[in-house]
Amino acid sequence: MRIDILCTNPAHPVVPVLRGWMAKRASAHRVRLIHDKSELAYGDILYLVSCSQLIGREDRARYAHVLVLHASNLPEGRGWSPHVWDILAGKEDLTASLLTAEDSLDTGAIWAKRRFLVPKHALYDEINDLLFQAELDLMDLGMEMVAAGEAPVPQTAQAGSYYPRRTPEDSRLDPTRSLADLFDQIRVADPDRFPAFFEMHEHTYVVTLKKREN
């Protein structure tokens, strides 16, 4: 198969994971990782992974299938960073979905879903490991389904829910709250790109979490 993977942020933590996935499949498939839609070519599958660009009909027409990896149990949790919002809402049982890209955000037919559990103690890198493994499993399954000529299932007619795009301001901590109250907000914050922080005594302080080895 000719497979392109579009991840628009070269610094995203999923990029090394994708490169590892590609290396294991290079002998059987022609796989490229690109970071801008101007690099799109043509092929059997285009995977959109942590893609912030809208891919229009003309670009999608270059591929037999354009598939989106999305970290929610669609149609619930459309929008941005759904697994982060779910964890902040107290959820541990999460779902990743593989769907067809459409003009409307996260509304395409569903190819497959994978559940993954995020324990209350899991920190940012551990959460990513769990999510990324679910996404890689879905990429493999998507290839298998396309090769077998299978078809996706349209999403249900229910309206679903939408999450807003997260910004660095979402990592701002309220220093008057307890550490227990702030724990989820700290552990989901990207320590490199969007670290948790608070302001006090006319200074800004960055907060990171690290587990002590037993």
C-alpha cells in the first residue's frame, strides 16, 4: 500500500512513535510521514494524526481513503484534545476512534474503536503511551480493513458533544486550591509545550510531576 501520515506538528510527541511504526512496515508498504498538506501526494490511505489543518475535498480525493485518528468515543467528544478533557472530567475508561475524514469536524463514518484505560496515577508521558498504542492498533486495523474491502459504519444521528481547542492558558493553576484538586490538571499538561504554571509574588512558577522510583 501507499500510505501517507500527516501530523502537522513535527515536535508532537507522537512523531517518534509514528516513525517506529513506519520502520516496522517499510518492507511491505510505502509509508511517508509529512507535516504540511502541501506535501500531500496520492495513495491508498492518508492517516491524519494530531492534524490541525483542514483537508479539503480536492486533497482527500488524492487518496482512496482518508482516515482520522481521534481520541474519543464518537460522536461524543468531537473537537480538540478529547482525551485530556475526559481525564479532567474524571474518566479512566477512554476510547480512540478511527473515522473517515469529512468536511464537518469528526463526523465521518467509523471504521473501528479501541478502548484504553488511564489509571488515576498515570502522568503525561504514560497517558501518551496508552493513547498512542491504541492509535497504532487502529492504524494496523485500518490497513487490514481496507485490504479486505470492508466499509465503515456511519455515526449515529445523535448530536454528540464538542470540546474546544486547548491553549496554554488551560495549564494555569489556581494556587489557592489543594494539590489533590489540581493533580489532574498538572498531570495532563504537556511539560515541554504547555507546562502547568501558576503566578505568585509577582513571579511565574512552572510545575512538573515525576514519579519516584520505588
